[in-house]
Amino acid sequence: MEEADEAAPLAGEPVAPVTPIIRAEEPNLEGLINLLRVGRASVGIFTSEGGSFLGGHGMGPDARTRTVTGLSRIWDNGSAQRVRAAEAQTFVGRRVGISLAAQPRVASTFMGDELANDQGIVGRFLVMMPESTIGLRQFRATNPSEDRRLLAFQDQCRRCLDAGLPIREGTRNELAPPVLGLTPDAWTLFRQFGQSIEDENGPGKMWRPVSSAAGKIAENVARIAGVLTLFEAPDVARPSRITGAASYLDALISAETMAAACAIGMFYLREALRLTGHAILDPETRAQNDLAKWLADPAGWGVGKLISPTLIQQKAPRHLRTDAKTVDARVEALVRFGWLELAGKQEIDGKTYRQTYRVLREA
């Protein structure tokens, strides 16, 4: 009888279970990759204290480049690599979701980081910052258990959770997600959306100030459409049937779903444009936002009405009444952002103005 190899595991030796961590708050890249190696195929970095991640060790001066490039690679193709003196491993079929809620000054530091923008990680995020409702909130009784919309949403979420992860056969934590295609109408919508963004992303064009986000928004829209499709039909979320060179479509994204995804993508892209140089860091941007609100508010000026720089100097809130050069610059900014459109020489309340603008809806 041959002597047993001491390094070989004994028959029936238990295998360590997959690390049951589905959420991390402030991991560095090395810790995240190790979690993907021994843990679930899909994990989330979710925290209501985004500063703990954005200001943590993983985003420090010495680690920032490594972190943003590593996260970008996971975002691109779901792969990660771990190379050490004693081992070298590459992991595929992994997913990481990131949702951070951070104070405006903390978020602005990340959004304005030159490295993060040049590398493209900022464009991979969908960013929004709602206007504060402090002082306007009302205390009132609610009964969520009687809201049919919430109940239906909770039931659908439960269906998705019960579906489980599409794990590749023969592995413990490698995803083999379903393959989704597009109906002809959905493809037409997606192509038109992507082309329209690309056409306005050149020098001097509408999306140029947020070119990083604009460059990724088409891919984000495709991902959103996929998520919406699987949310509606979670039973599709089973391991892909790809075998060898042959591939099969597990489901098709409909035109209706693609239209919804495009609307969501456009919201986030406009939000990124609105937040460029936000008032938290730039008082002039605050003035532009205040002017846009006053122009669109029926209690101020009103959507659809004509306005002139002279009338802004005369009628706008006191803190917005300034010299003609500053008002002209603000008006030009609002034209670029889609709040105003040039109307030329027009009559307003019986008086003719050489340069007028029409107030548009923000969206």
C-alpha cells in the first residue's frame, strides 16, 4: 500500500463554508478582494456614513489609485486578482454593489478628485443630491401595511430574494448570470439614447462638464434595463446556459423597460450636471441654482414666460440683483443647463427688450 500524501485532504474532510458577509461598510481593496475569494459571489458596500469609506484607509493618498482602478475592473467585468509571494489567483464571476450616503462636502471631495475623474470611477456612480426639506416637513400618521404599492413591491423583492444567486455549476461562489438580449425596438431606443449623449459630449457641448458620467451613462442604462427585467421576472436569474462557443438568450429586454431605463439614466445625468461645481463649494453655483428656482417658480416668475437680464436685475430676489456682467454670465449658464432658451428681441408687459429668454422646465 502506498503512503498517503501528507498534504492531501483526508476523505470526507469538511470544507470551510462561504464567509456569510453580504455587506461591508469601509473595506480597503485588499480586504474586499479577499472577501470575494472566500465569501459570496455578490457583496455590497452599503453605508449611510459614506465618509467612513470615502475618507477611509482604502481611499487614502497611498491607496487611492489602487482602490479606484481595482473597483473599476470589478465594475467592468466582475473580475479581481490577488497576487502574493505564496499565491497568485484571479477571480471571475464576482459583483460588488456600492451605495453611499454622504454629507455634501464629503461627496464633493470625491466627485471633484482629479484622479477619480480621470480614471473614470466617478462616472460609474449614479449621483444625486435632493434639495433639503428642512423646515417644510410635516408630521403625519401613516400605515404602510395598507399601501398596496408598498405591499406589491415587498412581495416582488421577496420573490427576487427567494430566486437566489445564479452560481456556475461546480463552483461555490462564481456567478454565471443569465444572458439578456434586446428586442428590436429596445435596441433602437438604446442606440438613439447613446448616440444623442455622445453627440452632445464634445468640446463646448451640453454634457462636456460631466463627460465622465456621460461617457458611462449608456452602459449604466443597459445595466438598469437588465436589473428592471430581472426584477419583473426573477425566475430568469438562473445560471447562464452558455456552453462552448454557443450562447443562448435567457430573456429579452422590452422597449418599455428600455424606455424606463433611459429616463432613469437621463435623470442621473442631469443631476450630475446640476451638481457640477455645486454651491457647497461654489457660491456662484448657489446663485445660479437660486436664480433657476425663482425663474421656474410660479410664485417667482414662471415656466414658459419670457425674461430679460434687465428684469432679473429689477425683479429677482435681492441677493440675485447684481451687475449686468454677472447676471449675463448666470443667464448663459442657465441656457447651457437647459433652464432657459434664447428668444431674441421680444415684448414683455408692453416694453420691448433687445435680448430675452424663455423659462423652461428643469427636466
